[in-house]
Amino acid sequence: IMNLIINEGVSVFMVLLVGVNVALFTVTFLYYSSQEAFSYTRVMLGSGLAFARASATCVNLNCMVILLPVSRNLVSLLRGSCTCRCRVLRKQLDKNITFHRVVGYLLVFHSVVHVIAHLSNIERYHESQSTEAGELLLKLSSLGDRLNESFLNPIPNKCKCNMIKLASRSV
């Protein structure tokens, strides 16, 4: 990335995109870290939920933006429009491939953070079902055991799976 910045220079659009990514990640992370609706999930997962959701929001933004700089018609329209007669802005529009690469790098970075957060969440869900987890985590993991009851832990309990297997064998 440093070679890209040295060779191509820093574009106003790149700085804006990175700033929007940082702001969006921060706002989403703080939302999922502080909302009352996610308090029990935070007990089970810690900050894993906030990291997964914040990085997913940035992945969505970057997926939306990645095709804009390589759309030849859009770049030509912006370059030829009367509001873009300024020489500096036209020079920025000529760096569309570099902008596309930066969006791709941000997409890869946030995807890796998202996957790592989900892997951590799966581990935390499994740990919350162990006997060493504590009474609160065991109670939260047992939600959804009864018919038509909402669940908090999407990973089925080992005992519950064994009962389902035994019931299916006896039928």
C-alpha cells in the first residue's frame, strides 16, 4: 500500500473513502457495544459481535463502491460535466484504477476481520455451553430448548443433539 501511495499519490477520494470506513466502523462498533438489546449476546460473545457487525457494514459499503471507479460511462460523465471543469478534480478522476485498488484492499481487510470475529464467536458459543462457563452463560445457552422458544446460542447443546438422535432412532 505504501508503494501505491508513493507512486500514485493520495487522492481526495481515497482519503474520503478511508475516513468514511473508519467512521462507519466506529459508529457501528459503538452501537453494538452499548445497546441494551444486545446485552445478553455481549455476555456470551464479548466484543466479537461488535467486530463482526462493524466489519460487515464496511464490507457492504466497499462492495457498493468498488464498481463505481471502473464504470467508464460514469467516469466520462463526471469528467465532462460542467461541475468538474476544475483541473484538480479532473486529475483525481484519472486515478480511478488506484481508487478501485484501495477499495479492494479495504474489502479484503474488513472481510478478514469479519471472518476472524465469526470464528471467535463460534468458539465463545461453544465455551458458553461447558460446565465451567458459569450459571449465567449456561442459562443463556439453554434458551430455545423448549418448543417455539427464541434462542440466543445458535449452536445446539450436545445433550439436546443426543436426545434428538435417540428420538429419531426409536421411531
